[in-house]
Amino acid sequence: MTDTTQTGAAAPATVPHSQLEHFPVTFFAIVMGMTGLSLALSALERAYGMAPVGSVLAYAASILIFGLVSVFYVLKAMRYPAAVRAEWNHPVRLAFFPAISISLLLIATLTLARAPALAEAMWLIGVVVQGALTIAVISGWIGHRAFQTPHLSPAWFIPAVGNVIVPIAGVQMGYLEVSWYFLSVGLIFWIVLLTLVMNRLIFHDPMPGRLQPTLVILIAPPAVGFLAWVSLTGQIDAFARILMNGAYLFTLLVAVQLPRIVKLPFALSFWALSFPFAAVTVASFLYADRTGSAAHHLFGTVLAGVLLVIIAALLLRTLRAIRADEICRPE
């Protein structure tokens, strides 16, 4: 398959130079999915008093995949800098570059309870990179390049989601003002992009098949925003409820579209299904824990089951794609 979102879950042990040149930045979406799985499983385990087995395994897999993908992408940058520049100039893949810093921020969040000093160091690096990429991506969007409406997709939410993730661990480490800054940027960014994306989805031609799975990303900003807002305010207030219910609205909209999406030919963009479902799962369990809501506890349980099915299917289809040598292909 040779579209803008190549297939695959983790890079093979060795990548020939021809494949390395076409190793896409979208591989970092897999790390986001696996770290999201670890967070969701951790919330599920706490809610039911279970031993932290599944979350630890997902955490270990996240670190392994992040390491492999990072090594291969650094090698690509060293050997094929023109290919990296081409991705940066690509109207779709540009939005995926913040997935690098998001992955680091999520791993730092998972590491915080295990190794606080290491987690803080990773988080600080992730914050700097996320801040720089946010400015760079927005500058690229409003710069001299002429973007067309078909270039717009929910994948453009990825930089906004990265900003909103910062407070989840930042508050616990005492970086309150930094956390408020990134939450503010992320929410403002989300509102602006939500208007643009809804306009594109309603009034223009449907997105191409390879980008259809990115519709699921609509769930992530309000779900992660809820987690960040509660981390900063310490309470479930009116705005937190708006974010939580907004996440449920987009979850229902995606659920209606999902049967059609899963029938499309597999591409790396299918990993966009994973992190948003993980985010709304964690948000549901947090809401249930803070309010005692049995309904939200049930929502979290059901969503966790859906997430496990999604991850299992993604891993299976990705392994098949690797076996069929359908990854790292030129467009």
C-alpha cells in the first residue's frame, strides 16, 4: 500500500536503505496508541482492584516501539534528510510530527510513578519539543504555502492534543503555570480547528479512504482536555462536564461511522483509532472515581473492552502488512 499513511506497527529488525528512505513519521502514532492502552488498562485495573499486569506489559511495549521507531527515524534523517523535508512539506504528514513529542510526554506520564526523576527529564524534553513543533506547524500552515481544503483532516488536531497532554503529568510535578499555558494553547487551537474541520467534512468532498480513520481523532481533544482540566482544577465542575460530554458526543458520531471505516483497506492511519478511545476510557473512569457515577464506570468498562478489540485487530492487521511487505513503500 502506497498512501500517505503507510502500514505497519513496529519497524522490522533491519530496514534496507530503500525502505528507510520511506519510513514515515506516522509510525509514532503506534506509540501513542500503545501508551494510551497502558493508561486505559491502568485506569481499568484501579477501578476493579486488579493487579497492574496488562498496563505494565503495554508500557514496556510502548517503550520498545518508541525506541525502535526513534532509531529508524533518526537514521532516516541522517541518511535521507531530503525525505524528511519532503514529509515536513507534505500537507498531511506535517501534522504528524508532534506525535514524536506526544509519545515522549505520554511515556513520561506513565513513568512518573515508577521513576520520578527520569519522568521529569523526559517530560521537560517533551514540553520543549512540543512547544517548538506547535509554533513550527502553525507557522507552516499560515506561511507562504497554499493549503487546499482537501488537505484538511482531523489529523490536524494532533498538535492541539499534544499541548493538552502536558498538564496531566505537569501538575503532579509542580509545573502549574507551564501546564496552564499548554492547556490554554491546546483548547484554543482545538476550537479553531474544530470549526475548520467540521466545515470541511460538511460542505466539501468526503475525505479519501486512507484518511477516513482520522475521524476518530475528533474524540481526543475533549477527552484529554477533561483529564487536563481536572488535573489543574482538582474538581469536576461545569466546564469539565462540557468536555466529558463533548467527548461522548464525538464517540457516538464515530461509532456510527466505524462499521464503514473498518472495511477500508488497512493503512497506518488506522492507528488513529487507538489513542482517542484510550483517552475517553481514562476520562470515563476518572469521572466515575470523582463523582461515584455507576454509569460512567460502566462506560469506562465498555470502552476499555472496545479499545482492547481495536488494539488486537490493529496488531494483527499490522503484522499481516509487515509479512506482505506493504510498509515503507514510496508513494
